[in-house]
Amino acid sequence: MNALFPLAENVSSPPLIRALTIAGSDSGGGAGIQADLKTFTLMGVFGLSVITALTAQNSLGVQSVFGLPKDFVGQQMDSVLNDIGTDAAKTGMLWSQGIIEVVADKLKGKNYPLVVDPVLTAKRGEPLLQPEAIPALKQRLLPLANLVTPNIPEAELLSGLSPLTTKDQIRDAAKKIMDLSGAESILIKGGHLSGDQIFDLFFDGRECMVFEKERINTQHVHGVGCTLAATITAFLAYGLTVIEAVQKAQTVIREAIRSSRPLGQGIGSVNLRFCYLPEEKYHV
């Protein structure tokens, strides 16, 4: 018998639930691949990763970006998907047109849900997607998405509608993005709205759901978009529907923001310990 793990030889475990993140590396650990994998682990999901770019990044901003060769990104996807596979996937920072095209090609014919977080800039405005890559994002990747999770500036760019300040305007933008891209559903995040009362808006072509919330008074929200998308992806990997995953993730991310703390000299990260395991029936 194994002295350290006495039950290991006797317990038959169910298959691991898997989730894949395709994104950039954040050397500060609060966003990107690092935040996604931490979130997956805390939610009891086995995290897989394909790295698209390396960043020199900390709480003060992004100092440098090194995009990986598109062929190497494709090799990472082949390596992971041809052997281990996944139950759900998300994309984050993709950096270049070539990377988007390779990722889209590898995701064609997928039999698992895909969340696309259309990351355009970092928290302080540094570009994380080259401008010439935006058409490929719209035309090649968004049509494969079961859910797209833009913030307000990203939704304005993707829809061509601006400014987005009211619920009607944001709902129209969600419809426009769906019509233009063929994505199955949209969650537009309202953190960039002004005022003490903000909201996220979900639309799937049939149902429009508004998540009203009081703004939490903190600047420490680094990684909030990545963590929200990763949380939704983990719930999808467990087999929840998109709308169920979005509803549950709202509660998770709210507590992650509420309990955020300073880290470094600038913008701290959300508190990932609130990315809790799902209810008992979803446990692995």
C-alpha cells in the first residue's frame, strides 16, 4: 500500500473534467493564462493551456509583448487536443491575425463549448491585439463562439455602435454582434459604465438577461475579464448550459472583486479564491 496516499490504490476515480485556455502569459500572475489556470484548479477542473504571447507585465502595466510564432501556437493546440482533449475552451489574448487564423482552423468542427473573450487592450490601455487582426477576430473566430464576452469598448468596436451607455443601446449592440458574427450568445460586461449602478447584459437571440449590480469601490480589478470567462468555461466543462454558467459566474466574480486586495504598486488582482467548486452534483 502507498504510505503517503493509502486510498490511491483502492479508489476508482471518475474521468477528469478538462478545460483549455488559449491566451497570453501574464508575468504578474493576475490575468491571462495564469489567472485561467488558477481559476480552473480552484473549480476542480484540470486546466490545459496554449500560450499565444508572452508579456512583461506587472501591477503598473504591460511593458513589453512577444507574440509567439503562429505555427508554434498551432503545434501546442495539436499536442493538447489530439491527446488529452477538452470539455470546454476559452480564448483570451491572441495578439496577431496569424494566431487567430491558426486557432480558428484548429477549432473548426469542435464538439465542446467555446468562450471567446475578445481581449483588445490591457487595463491601462496597452494594446493586446494588433489592429490589423480585428477583421480576422470578427470573421474567423467569433462565428465559432458559443459565448462572446466583450466589455463596453470591445462591444463598441465589434458592433460599430457607439456610445453604449443605456440598456437598449447595449442590447442593440449584442444583437448586432450576433448578426454580424453568427456567435450563439453575447455577454457584454458593464464595468466601464459610469455611475454607482452598473450592469452586465446577456443575450442569446431569444432571452435578454440584465445583471444589475452596485459598483464595488476598488481599483484592484486586474484579471477580472479573464477570471469571469474562465469561470464560465469551467461551468460549461461541467455540463451546464451557457445561461446557467453565466448566472453562476456572476456570483463568483462579484465576490472575487469585493475581496480584491492591493498587490504591487499599481492595480491589484481580483481574489481568485472565490472561484469555488460547483454544487455537489458537479464535483469530479
